[in-house]
Amino acid sequence: MKIIKTLKSLKQFTTKKKNNNKKIILCHGVFDILHVGHIKYFNEAKTYGDLLIVSITSDKYVNKGKGRPVFNENYRLEVIAALKIVDAVYLNNNPTAVELIGSIKPDIYFKGPDYKNAKKDKTGNIIKEINATKKYGGKINYSNDITFSSSNLINNHYSVLNQKQKKFVNKIINKYKFDYIYKKINSFKDLKILLVGETIIDEYIFGDVLGKSGKEPHLVIKENKSEQYLGGAAAIAGHLSSFCKSLDFISLIGKDRESLKYVKKKLNHKINAFFFYKDNSPTILKKRFIDNVSKQKILGVYKINDQSPDKNFNKRLQNKIKHKSKNADIVIVSDYGHGFISDSTAKILTSLKNMLSLNAQINASNYSYYSLRKYKNINILIINENELRFEMRDKDAKVEHLAKMLKQLFKIKTLIVTRGDQGSLMIRKNSITYCPAFANKVVDKIGAGDTMLSIISLCIKNKVPDDLTLFLGSIAGAFSVENIANSKFLDKNKMLREIEFILK
């Protein structure tokens, strides 16, 4: 059988062939949809030696955008194994071919012509693979034949994008080259960020719903497992850490050592965290009970002290904000309405000379009394449609009309309204920019607004065009809702790679 399942077996196979003076050629890639370009590529590769090994990237490491790979790893293995010219196929369970190269030490590592300029590979993986090949005495060769793009074929014939998404993406393609987008996103690294907001721990308890209690009118669930994730502003810090070198984080946390230990362990080492402690307050814990089958939330339980802090607390917090804002390019605030940011602290935040970006959220614990009215002169506000209608006390008017009213009322320079599967809109001065939603499937809405806030704030600060700003924010938001809570943080390189393949 051509399909070799373990690295040990592949090493034994290639070593035996090398001992018989056979020359080994290695090709590595996704090979999602087999086309004439692949056939030409394999034929040319075989001219450099005797044994052609094709390594296929496993599903979990395919990072080429939504709906990829089109065919799972087993189908891709079978298709390549069916080619007569290929001598062995191997499933590579690593993000690069570096370990594989080190094990089988190919005489030739063969790549397509688009890899000749290694600097164009934004992941930097090709350089690692070239270095590994040379280290073990091999050579890197490139195909001289014409290039056929699998991503282009997939985007045109197997795209997971709907018509609205395609139309919007085509406008982006016609206006901006990927190199321009890459440079804009890469420019975020020079920004100095101050982030203010509550740290929340999200605990998800997964179980089987057994049904109604036999004696009492309540639901019974059999717990199977529980998982914890960083939430609230700590999650925003996690998203930002991949894009910025300098990030100061001012937050509220409980005095319990276990929670503090957990939060510090989960925060990226680049984040400079300054924690405040409120008397008789735990670290905010939001438990959610999840049905194992449907993955739907059944019940939420909050552990929280949302009483307003005393004057001494506010004074210390405000002094820290003033001090840390002096060197910040932008101040990002996520206010969950749990008592951390008082009216007087909000006043201090809006009086700063820095660009202020705000996400003020309505949730189950503050729904009856929370309002944006403590904030004025906001540079950037992200709000969802339900929050907008709540703030304006209007369930019927057009969202554009309400957004313009809110923008004027609170003197907001840039207002972004998210609308779930209807996408988002941005109002700046008198212009409105629309963008469709890009999520394929919604797993969990928790944290979507925070994720968008992270990227959109950086974009607006660095003067990224409005349509491109909303596009990047929507891609980030889609990443969030397609994962459980904040189980994964944004990764700059993965996001760039996804955008690159969407735009092909």
C-alpha cells in the first residue's frame, strides 16, 4: 500500500531505498483538489530522482480560509496514492515539513514556482523547510512549469461564500492588493495599547440532559466535563497580543489565588497586567451549562459582586489609567457593567487625549439599569443592534436612523453596529459602510464583539479604509463565533493566511 501512516515506517522505507542508491524527492502540500497543475508538478519532480514521496498536510493544519480543505485528509491521501508516478504518500501531522525533512532527509525538496521568492510566504515556513533540507544535505528545487492555483479554483467553483460575501470580497480584491493589507496589519505591531476592563473566567460545563426531575419542576443534567477560558477584557488582551508589541492591561480580579494564578498563566507574556482588587469580590465567574449533543446553552450562573467600588478604589484606578495612558496610542475599554468602571472613571476615560475605543455591553446582570450615558466624546463605539435599540428605546425604527441618532447624542466619531448574520455597518461623518457577516457556522456568540473591537480599533487608528476595516473586523468576528467561548485567540499569521486565500 502506498499510504504510509507513521513517520517511523516512512523513515524505514526511505532508508532502505537510499541504501540501494535511490534518490529521494519530497513534495509537501495540501493538494486539496487535484488538477492538471499537480500532475505536471509531480511529473517534473520525478525527473530529479528515483522515489517520489508526497506529504499531505493534515486537516487541522490546513489554514487556507473557510471551508478548507474541501476534501478531508483521507480522501486527499487516496487520490494522491492513486497516481502511478507517486511512490508513497504520508499524512503530516505538523504545521510544517521540518520534522519530516529531518527524519527522511530527502535528496530533493521540490516546491512550486510561487515559492521561489521565500519572502512572499508570510508564514515563514518555507524558509524553515529550506534550512532543514540544506542542513541534512539536500537540495531545494522549484518547478519551472506554469502555476495553477487550487485556491483560485476552489474560490470560483467550490466557494463556501454566499452571493453577498462574494460581491463584497470582489470589491475588496479590485481595490486592495494583498501586500497592501499585509503591510497595514503588520503596522499594528508599533502601536502602544492601553486596555481597560473586567477580567472574566468563562466556565463551560458539558453534560447530558436527563430530563425533568422526578419530584421537582426543574431540568436535570449529568455533568461530563468542564472547561475554563479567559473571558472579558482578558480575552481582548489575548487577541491583541498577536498584533501588538506593547500592551498594558488594567483590570479587576478577585483575591483568590487560584484564579489569579490561572489568569496569569493564560495571559501572553507580552501583556503587562495591572490588577485591582475590590473588597469582598471574587474574580467574575460565568458558568454556562451546555447540552453535549446540541451544544446549546441550558443555563447560566454568575458569580459576581457588581456593587460600585468606593472612592479610594476609584481614585487608585483613575490614577493608574492617567499614568499608563501617557504613552498609549489608543485606549481600548470594554465595559461589562459589573461595577469596575464607575461614572467618575468613565468621565476620566473620555477626558483623555488618546483615541478612545469602547465596547459597552448589556448582559443578563445589568439589563435593567445599564446605559452608555456615562460616556461622551467617544472616538470609536462598537455596539450590537439589540443594545442600540435598548439604548434608544426603539424596536421598530431602521437601524441606520437609530445609529445616526446615537452617534449624534454621544458625540461618537465612528460607530460600528453589529447585526449577527446580517453583517455590520460603520458610520463615519455622513457615510455608511456595510459588510456582510463571514461566519459559516455559529458555535458560540460569546466574545464576538470583543474580537471585532480588537481589530477594528487598530485599523481605525492606523487609517485603514472603512470597507477594509469592516472586512477585517468581520473576519475576526467570524473566527470568534466559530469557536467555543474564547477557547482560541486571534493569530496574526493565521488571519493573514486566511485573508490571502479568500482574496485569490
